[in-house]
Amino acid sequence: MNNLISIVIPVYNEEDNISVLLERLTHVLNQEKIEYEIILVDDGSKDKTFKIIREAAEKDAGIFGLRFRRNYGQTIAIKAGVEHANGDICITLDGDLQHKPEDIPKFLNKINEGYDLVCSYRSERNDPFLRKFPSKIANLIAKKFSNLELKDFGSTYRAYCTKVAKEMLIYGEMHRFIPVFANMFTDRITEIPITLQPRIHGQSKYGLGRTFRVMSDLFIVLFFSRFFNRPMHIFGYISLALGLPGLAILTWLAIGKILGLITIMNYGPIFILGIILCIVAGQTMSTGVICEY
């Protein structure tokens, strides 16, 4: 295991925050004698964000910048940063100074206790209602169906074993539910409290439209987490949903034929439907068996 810690920071139009963030971040890391690489992912900023990143990288060999041609979203930015991480431990945090760099040692202490993922929960939030209420609903749903005892699934201030982080196939707004994905690979997950700092510069990129995307991605994540290691379950449910009606149709027609109550030729479309349903059900069940092995 190497001693390098990878810090991944997705940023978008954060020209007023980058310099202060890097100054505080490097101060903490140097004070704690932590060997680091800081990977700043510019998600298509339209201001001077990347210019500041480039200047910082010229002064500090431990700072690196990635730049997207357009805005792809925080999830893709995090994924790109993690893919470029060389340390055995990876930490993600926001670039708007709401996450305190001074909390990094607490994350590392937990990772060193043997956890693969250390999440954070925002013990004090001064966010407006439009941010807090959807977040609370999403947390309740995620906690209920994922069986993870976490208070806050949405906080992006996290520490990972990089190997686990690189296994996760995330997209859309799924960075908010990384703990659910991580639980497919490990159960060594915990969380620590943090105090969210008020944003001083710039504007929040969170809007009401994003809430609907978050909720739709949540249900997709929960679906995958439920059936990721048990594909036979979902294929079995589909097979039963198709096979039982098909079997019922064929049984009804067979009994009617035996008793002389109906003529099969008069029920040709229904007979064909029953056969098709049973065939598709059998194929679906076979697919589930193949996926299991």
C-alpha cells in the first residue's frame, strides 16, 4: 500500500473559490505530513477557473487539472477524477468551500480503521427548503430500501479505498448515492459528522429540475443494488409474470377441449398468445440462470 492520498475536486465556475480552497487544502495536507495529489476536474467552466488551476499546477507538482469541453455534471467529473487517481485512498469534496479541508484527517483515521468507504453527514444545514426537503425524502427512501444505516446519502465529502471507487459505474446524478453502489462491493461503510460551511462566493448549481433527475436516478440505483448480485431474482419475477398467464390460458383451453366445451381453432389468437408467453417465460428464466453463472 502506498502513502499517496488522491484528492478529487469537481469544479464549475468557481474562480473565486479555487485559490482559497487550494491554500487551505495544501496547508492541512502539509501540516499532517500527507503525501498528496490534488486532481481538480473543471466541468466546462465559462470563467477563469481552469486558468487558475493551471497556474496552481505550475507552482505545485502535486496539483493536476482535467478539463471538460462542456458541462457533463458532477457525477462524470467525480468519475473522471477517480479514474486518474494514483493513491490507494481517494477523497472527494466540493470546490465551493462548503466542505472544510480541515476534516480530512478525520476521514483518513476512519479509513485506517479498516473501512472501504467513509461518508459524511451534514449535522448542521442552512440550505433553503428547496434543497433540504428533497434531500430528506431521498435519504429516507435510500435508507429504507438499501438497508444502509446512513444519515446522509447525498453529501459528496467522502473517503474511499480507490480500488472500490473505481469499480463503481456511475452516471447521471448518481454521485449522490455512491454508498448504495459501494455496498454492492463492500459492507465496510461508515460515516462521520461534518459542519457544512455557508457559500461565500458564487452561486449554487442546484435547481428544482435537478431534484427530479436525482429521484429518478435514486430508483435506478436501488434497482441495481437489489438485483446486482441476484440477477435470477429479477429474471425469475419477469418469468413468473409472463409464464403464469400463459400457463393459465393453455390450461383453460386444454380443459375446455377435453370436456368438449370449446374448439381450439375458434380461439386461435388466444392459443398463440399462451404459447408465446410460455416460450418467452422459459427464455427469460434461462437468461437468469446464465447470468447467475
